[in-house]
Amino acid sequence: MIACRKTVTVEDPDRIVLSGLPFRRGQRVEIVMIAEDERPARDSRTLRSVLKATQRKAASRPVSEKQIAEEIAAYRAGR
């Protein structure tokens, strides 16, 4: 199988032109189109706020080495 990645900017939503492809005439190919996500900045801000909230919760309730060992044992035991 030959894989080929091309990145293009859509000028006309009814037509996309690809050129210089490594395929021969008549060869069947599968086309998969994935749009770039236009929201990464917002998503990263959301992730940061969730992580900060999680860190605040952990700081307000310290966990002992014994509790960590018990949690690991419970996980390994399938509980």
C-alpha cells in the first residue's frame, strides 16, 4: 500500500484539486479528508483550568504512602 499525505487550502468547497500524486492512471485509491481543528487554543485553556482545579484538590487532601500502596494493591487485585 502506498500512502500519500497532501495538505491543501480549500478555495472552492465543491472542488479540491490534488496534483503530483504517486499513483498510476486507473489505480483505485481511498480518499480521507480531515479538517484541521480550529479550536486548539480554547481546548488547551480548558485543559489547563481542569488541571489547576485537580491540583488544588490534591493539595487540600494530602495522600500518604500507605494510601498509595493500598490503592495500588486494590487495583492489582481488580477492586
